[in-house]
Amino acid sequence: MAWKPGESGNPGGRPKEAAEVKALARSFCVEAIHKLVELMRSDNERVAEAASNSLLDRGIGKPATVIVGDADSDPIQVEGRIKLVKPVKPEGKRSEQGDSGQGDEP
């Protein structure tokens, strides 16, 4: 389904339950880290490796993923466009020159 310009695909916003679940999950973070440390010290190498990787991913961040093309094809190119717009000062703030903070418009 396509939305009309200015129409939201989610007019009600995020469900309240999502924030509650996120807060509940965060309340167990310290306990989860302690459990991962315990598992990292396991005699089972697979368990220890998985726990170690989880700790490293959360503590340092996942390693960068390198994207390459086929050996016989052109390199992958990423293109993007940046549109420069004139900044507008927040309403009620005035510069030292005394402008209205609303750009060049009268």
C-alpha cells in the first residue's frame, strides 16, 4: 500500500508495549552479561566461543563487513545525494543581528 505525501504509515506511533518490553529487557542486562561470562568459561568450546563472541560484539562492536563483487565484475559503487538547505533557527531565538530567526522570508 502506498501512502499519500504527508500521510503516516503508522499514525498511532509505536505501541506502548514495545517500550515496556524494551525497559524490561534492559533490566536484565547486567545479569545477562554475568551469564555470558560464566558461559565463556565453559569447558565446551562451542559454548565458550559463542559467549565470547556475544561479549565482544556488545563490548567492542561487531567487525566491519566487507562487501565485494565478483572477481570479473566492476567494483561496487555507493552513490548518495545530499541536499543542502538553509538552516532555520528555532522559534523564539534571535541572533545578535536581531533577525526574526525565520530565514529570509518576511
